[in-house]
Amino acid sequence: MKLIIRPTNDKAFAENIILQNMSAYYKQLDMRWDTALFDKQWGQLDSYELVVNDCPVGLLCLNHDDEVYYIRELQIDQNWQRLGLGTAAIRYTEDIAQQAGINLLRLRVFCLNPAIALYERMGFCICKTDGGIHYMERSIL
């Protein structure tokens, strides 16, 4: 399996995979998807698709300031989870951040999401929990 991570402008794919993966959490937390907010934020993010065998199987959306790189979305198609794609995407983010001279990564994740285990394995620590969301960060060594 060869993974390619490349820039994308495919907003429809992005919204679809986010809804596919997150709708159960939205339902459990009594939250609603806000398409207008997604549309607004989409243009402010550096977005990448994770591609295997010429097929998009994941999404990585980032943004940053002078001190921190933020992982805004990391979504892997359910059929491709637990195969190392999330780990590869985080390592890709580390590389981009280091090239920019930034040594801190941050993300948010629903407290119910089992991806927390991946983030902890990758060195992220929970800094704060609020409204059913963990705020996590890690330094890049």
C-alpha cells in the first residue's frame, strides 16, 4: 500500500468524509452540522487528501500561526482506519511544521472518539476538556 498525501480543493469529498465519520458523535452530543461554517472555514485551511491506489481515503486540514500548527481535521475512511494512515498524516504535519520553524502541534477531538488513543500514542497530551471536547497538544522534538 502506497500512501500519497497531496493538496486538495475537493470540498465535497471533505464534507462527505467528515459527516460520514462524525455524524454519530454529533448525534450523541446533540450537535448539528453547520454547512455555512464549514464553507467559511474551508477557504482558510490548507487541505490535503490521503490517496491509496488513486482513490482518496482520507482528509487532513491544517492551519497555523507563528507558534502552532493546528490539525483541524484528520479523517480516514472507515474502511481504511487502523492501517497507519492517521499516523502518516500526523508525521506529515510534523514535517511541514518543522520546515516552517514551528515546534508545537494542537488539535481538538471529541471525548467519545477512539482516535484519542492514536493521538496519545503519537505524544499528544490533553491540556483541557470542555463541552465534550479534548484540547490536545504536543511538542515536535
